[in-house]
Amino acid sequence: MEIVDGTVIAPAVPHIAVQFGVPAVSLNLAITAYVLTIAVLVPISGWLSDRWGARTVFVSAVGVFTVASAGCAIAAGVPMLTAMRVLQGVGGAMMVPVGRLVVLRTTSKAQLVRAIAYLTWPALVAPVIAPAVGGVLSTYASWRWIFVINVPLGLVGIPLARRLVPDVRGPAGNRLDWRGFTLTAVGVAALVVGLEGVGMDRPDWAVVTGALAVAALALTTAVLYLLRAPSPLLDLGVLRIPTYRVTAAGGSVFRAVITATPFLVALFLQLGFGWTSARAGLVLIALFVGNLGVKPATTPLMRRFGIRSLMLFSVVASAGCLLGMALLQRSTVLPVVLGVLLLSGVFRSVGFTTYNSVAFADVEPGRMVHANTLMSTLQELGAGLGVAVGALLVRLGEALTGGVGSGQAGDQAFRVSFVLLAVLLALPAVQAMRLDPAAGDEVTGHGDRATRRGPS
């Protein structure tokens, strides 16, 4: 629910704008407000879970998200829609981090890979099906249905959560680090506003420059403060753990590219090839098929080859798929298009699973709350800003090739963006190469057979 709603509204923007009688660009606030709220509030999810209990926070978050979804569905104008999107963000900021924290706190290292595999599914599937759902519903039904579908999911989820989610919590008496929260919130909010502004059709460069300057100042100050604070909101010391650091840095870049890819492919097929939004969205199902098809094999692959080797291969292969997308033409037969997207889905699934599996492999139980909170913040930023980065790269492609729209110029602008996304994967590739080949062996079981054969 949370990840889908981050991107599902994008294909429906033209339909919403027509019904509200406003320019489509004015609805950017409804999209940004959701991402912004989640990014700002995720850092306090760990403290809230410790203070009030994971079950209470999780159930409340699902309830808030469900009510807000219903509010979005009946919105009469842009102000109400934006307000409900903010309320959705409040619920979304608590659901995913708190749910994952419960799993991490109650799962042994031996079962961690299997548990992480289940947690990986929504993050892989949601960005792929969201454009299809948004495009089909807004084209053939009503944009309001993209929010209505959350209501039955929430009504089922609340009683299930009350029954299944253990009420884990941390030690009582921990006070919220208000200074750390304020600095982090201001910095993250300014960063989101700045990058979203860059990706707009007509950027207000004064706002963009000011927002990015505030982000740089606030985040730098936040890092310096958090490093010396006795009880920081975010414990940056966990970044010294190599397996955690590779996911926090390279994994966040990989997540941003993963999120941007379906967004750009959908636009590429519509603006570059002249397809309808429904047709473009349905073709993206090939990504989901790739995710689904390889999923049963990811754990055996990690056990056979190790996390480091599989991570590096998936990053490089994902870059290759992006270059393949850049070579697609209007005359390319549909099976080839589907094949490229299918392979991209396979490699993104494998890569995502390796990052999630190794992230907490070496984190001590006592640091799990801080590690989960920091990772959730970075991952939400990576996913939330992925679309903004994609839009920025299209603008760069537009500047280099002469415009976006139907025809060769539009095609070339998107091709440049795919190539630039592939270049961005150089960072996670380098980090994967530098990772210890034995990283994550404790949770995957890689090397066990060799160990048993050695003494004999």
C-alpha cells in the first residue's frame, strides 16, 4: 500500500487535472507532499515503536493510511487531495519501518534470509504494478479507484495486524532526540523539495538553489551533531559495519535506479513511441514476471555463489539492461521489448534481495532499532527521490538532444536518461567489488559445504 501510493498517482495526473480544472503541474504538490511526509517522519519510527509498542504503532499507521486513502478518493479539489496525501504519508512512514523492525527483532540469523525475501516482495512489485494500475484505472474507470483499492486492504490488514504482530518495544524512558529530529527533518525536506523542483517542467531555480543549500547545511549540521550526541536519533556508528554500509550507500543508489526505471519506461513508451498509458503500463508487467520468476532461486543462488558475487553480477547486469532499453526503437518487435524488461526484472530482484539480506547480517541486536531507522530513512529517500532523479535525467537528455515528445528527439532524450541511470550504478558496483567475499555467509550458509569437506 505504502510503496504503490508513492508512484501510482503519476499516470493519473492528467485525468485528475481535467476533473479539477487545473493545470497538471499544480498536482506535483500532491505527489511531493506524500514523499516529503514519509521522508521527514521515518526517522522517529523507531522511537515511537519503543515508546508505544510495535503493534500499537503499526495498527494505528494502517488505520491512518486507510482513512487517508478514502479521503483521497472523495477529494473535491487539489487542497483536500494534498492534505489527504500528507495524512497518507503519516501512516506510510510508520507502516514499513515498524513492520520490518518487528521481523528483525523476532527472527534468528539462520532464518533472516527467508524473512528478508518476504519483505523484499512489496518493494519489487509495487513500483512495477503502480504505473499499470494507475494507467488502467484512470483510463478505463476513474482515478479515484487508485485510492479506493487501499480501503479493503486496510480493513483486512488491521485485524490481521492486531492478531499477528507481536508487541515488541524497547526500554522505557528513552527520550526523543528533538534536535537531531529537527535537523534531519529540515535537511531531508529541503533535499526532497530541491530535487523535485529540478525535475519539474519549468524549475524555479531560486527555490531549487535555496532548498538544496538548506539541505546541505542542515544535513551537514545533523551529521556533526549525531556523531557526538550521547543518545542520537540516528546512530551513524552502524555505518562502520561494512555489510550495513554497502546497503546504506550502494543499495540506496540501486533502489533509486530501480524506482526510476518503470517510471521512465512508461514515459518512454508513451511520449517516445506514442503508446497509450494503459498499454505502456501493461507492458511493464514483464518486469513483475521477471521478479516473480527468479524469486524462488534467489536464496539458493546466494547460498551457491555468495552475496558479494551475486550482488556485483546483478548490478552490472541491471546496467546492461538499461543500455538495452536505450537501444529500443519504435520498430522493435514486442517480444524483444518484453524480453529486455523481463531480464531487468530478474536482475533487479536478485540485486534487491542480496542488499536486503546482507544489510543486517552483522548488526548487533542492541543496535537493531537505530540500524533499521537509519536504513528506512535512506531507503525511503532512495525510492522517493528515484522518480525525481529520473525526471532530472530526462531533462538532461532533453537539453542534449533537443526536446521530449513524440518523434526522434523525444526518443533520444529518454535514451540518454537510461544511459545515465546505468552510469549511476557504477557506485554500487564499486562498493560490491570492495566487499568481503565472505560477507553474509552466516545468514546464507554459503561455504558450509566447503567447510565440511575441508577437515575430511
